[in-house]
Amino acid sequence: MKKKKVPIRKCINCFEQSTKKTLLRIVKTKDNEVFLDKTGKANGRGAYVCDLNCLEEAIKKRALQRAFKIEIKEEVINKIKEDMKDGK
């Protein structure tokens, strides 16, 4: 029997590699809408962070903006932070 391959992703801030399920996914859709993907299956470009601390560092370093190649508004960032604080 074949073992199922476990997808590995890298945090855009600390570059730690981990399984896809343990990281939090932030998505940019074709309409340039950015949000926290709680399901891990939303359509669009994904960027992964370990936790809220890594997200805040990534914002300071502009790593999230570089990953999506767009400017992200303050209210969008605040909404993502709120969603993370409320739980996965």
C-alpha cells in the first residue's frame, strides 16, 4: 500500500517548513481580495504563516505584499488579524 504524500509548506516570515495543516493560509483571489482561508481550499494564490506573531513580522517586512505582488490595505490586514485571534 502506498503512503499518502503529506504537503509541506513554508512560512513567508520565518521560513520554517511544516505540514500544510499546521500553518495558516492567507489567500489572494483573482479580484485582489485578500483574506484568511480557514478551509485551506479557497481558490487563489496562497501564502502561509505559522501564527499571529509571524503574520505581524511578515507585515512589517512587507513579505505578504511581496508574496501577492499587491498593496494590502490596513483594514484588510486588521480583518485577517481578527480572524486569527478568533480561532482557526
